[in-house]
Amino acid sequence: MTIDNRIQVVLIDDDPHLRQALSQTLDLAGLKILPLAEAKGLAGQLERDWPGVVVSDIRMPGMDGLELLTELHAQDPELPVLLITGHGDVPLAVQAMRAGAYDFLEKPFASDALLDSVRRALALRRLVLDNRSLRLALSDRNELSARLVGQSAPMLRLREQIGALAATKADVLILGETGAGKEVVARALHDLSSRRNGPFVAINAGALAESVVESELFGHEPGAFTGAQKRRIGKFEFANGGTLFLDEIESMSLDVQVKLLRLLQERVVERLGGNQLIPLDIRIIAATKEDLRQSADQGRFRADLYYRLNVAPLRIPPLRERGEDALVLFQHFADEASARHGLPPHELQPGQRALLLRHSWPGNVRELQNAAERFALGLELALDSSAPDGGVGTTVEVVSGGLSEQVENFEKSLIAAELARSHSSVRSLAEALGIPRKTLHDKLRKHGLNFADGGTSSHTDDLD
């Protein structure tokens, strides 16, 4: 039998009167409690990812609190265990803290002290489990998921489309904003296809000078133009038997578009200055960040080429449409960077997670990867303040230090994250955080925060 995941606190005390009093305190605070008279057998009833915390007396018959702590942490070292001690047990409690106990409360203690400790422990537990789920999402995935990280509906749909198209011979048009990962998708299509053992040739049409683009793509014979002293094999011919990825196709001139259309239709290439038609067994994957239909309507892109390419379109969703994928990707890139630089990995804190989710990521995955690299290096993580969605600029600090310092930083980050949202008054801010206004006032002063720091109205209503 396992303990229900809806239980938030397991309370263990052999004194029935104290157990009842503490249960009432926690119950009145809206917490779901499981009171127990003994600790024996508890570890076997808790799943490793049980989302609650344990509050236990130290001195009990049978299994005492220290033995319980050892047994619980053998199963999950990150499970918060709060210990209740008598006056003479303080040295014992200090020993327990060194052994990994989250906190201890010395009898007699105020109800608020118990509630505060339990709530902080629950917040830490949620953070630990969130980070575990992030890592699980990164480790439990197939080859395609390893390249295109994320579990949002748009990404699941994209992976399904890639899987379906990879097995075909169809040319593909990838649509996506700058930094969204168009080449990653193209490589996935190639590597999952029957052409995986053939060449994958990537070329950015926008990076080629107009004077050399035809030679680069189609090749040339000696004497084709001034300076052409020997034969050159073009990118299309070089990719024979494999895949050619042509990025920024919208930047091609209309003349080059005509030749590309012929290649797509006839699967032959003719080198500049040559007369021989060279047959090609090639798959073309084109990519653009523009609306090619609109470009065709405006005469900047050939309509017949657009319709030829648009048979199998793949749209890469921008990061702002992918919800919590941003957190999964950020942790993924940060862990990669930490390993590359030989540094211990950093965990995202609640305030940092909220700020990352609020950011619009105009540079998409490329911008996020850069930010994750800075985070892994322990540098200030600055997000662009000129986000198109009007979001405020933020700077996220890496949190380090002991447990108490981290808990304080968690609290500060949470309040700072909520301050970044639009609140018309301190009252609405307090309600959003679920704390009394007087408490909010004290915490703002304690952490050196100001209501105006969030970029919202400076109006402060009565705190009393």
C-alpha cells in the first residue's frame, strides 16, 4: 500500500494529544495530513517522487526520528524531513541537520513556525520534483526527441510530421523564424530517411554573393567565366545520393529560382559553361523565414517554384508557442554546457523558471542556448528587455550557498517574479502570492524589493 500523492504532510508523533493539536494546525491551514503514531514501515509506503514532506518527533518508541530520516533518505535523499525535538534534544537535532534533515523545531513552538517551515519545505519539494521531471523528459526520449527537445503539443506534432515525411522521397519546405532550428529539422529528416548513408549538404543562399551563387549551386566547367580555370562540382551534384538543405531560399534571385525549378522538376543539373545534363538522385529541403506566398504575390518569388516547394511544408513553432519546452531546453543546454566546461550543473529556481517562461524569446532556440550557456558559467543571465510582447527586461542570478540561503533566494525570486507581472496594487500582489499584505510588506523590506521594481504602478494601498 502506498500513501496517496494528495497527502502533503505525513505527521508522526507517539503523543496522541500533540499529534491531534499539530494535525488541527496543519488542517486549518488547508494542508492534507496523514497523522501516524509510529514511523515503522513509512518508507515502504512512500514512492520516490511522493510530492509531500515528513514531520516527525525524534524520540519515539520503536523507530525514532533519526532512524526514520536515515531510512527515508536511503530511498530519496531530497525528501524534506522536519524533526520535532524536546529542549534537551537540540544537540541531537543539530546532528540530524548534518545528516540531511530539512529543519527542526524545538518544543514548545508556535503554530506559525511549524506552518512556515512546512510551506517552505513543500516549495522546495515541488522544485526538486519539477527538476526531476525536466531531466526525465530529456533522458527518456527516442532519437528524434533527442534532437527536437520538448513535450508541447506543437513539438509532438512536428516530430510526428518529421517521422512521416522522413520515410518518403518528397522534397520539403521548412518554415520557421530565425533561430527556430530549421537546420536541425533538416538533418533529422535526412538521418531518419533511407538516404542517411549519403551526403547531407547544407548551404545558406543568403550568405552567398550574387556573383558566385550559380557556380556554388550548379558548378561550372573550365572557361565558363573569367577565372574559371578548372571544373567545379556544385552543391547539388555533390549531394547526389543524399540531401541538400537550402536555407534562406527567399534570398535567391529570380534567375536562380528558374534553374532551381527545372532541377526540382527534371532532377538534372547542368554546370555553367557545360552542355551535359547530369541526372541527380537528390532530395531538396528548402527553408525560409518569410511567407513565400506573400513574396510570390509581390513578385519577389516565383509562384510556380513556391507551389512546387509547398507540397510538403513543415512549420517549426517559435519558442513562445511551446510553453514549458523553454524550461526543458534551457536545462538541457545548461547541463550540456556545464559538462563541456567541467562545471557542476545549476538548478533552475522558481523565480528563474517564471522569468524564463514569461520571456518571448525573439531569437528562439538560438537565443535560449546562449542564455543557458551563460547560466551554466555562473554569469548574469540577462534577457532582452525589448521583447516584442512588451515583457519587462530581466536579469536572473544564479543561486548558490547553503540550504537556508537557497530557501531565502527561492522566496525572493518568487516575489520578484510576481513583481514583474502587472499589478495595480499591493493588495493584488499579495493575493497573487497568497499571503497577507502585512506579511508581503515585511518580505519586500527584508529582501530589499520595492513594489515599483516590477515596472508596475507605484500606487501602494493601505497595508494594514
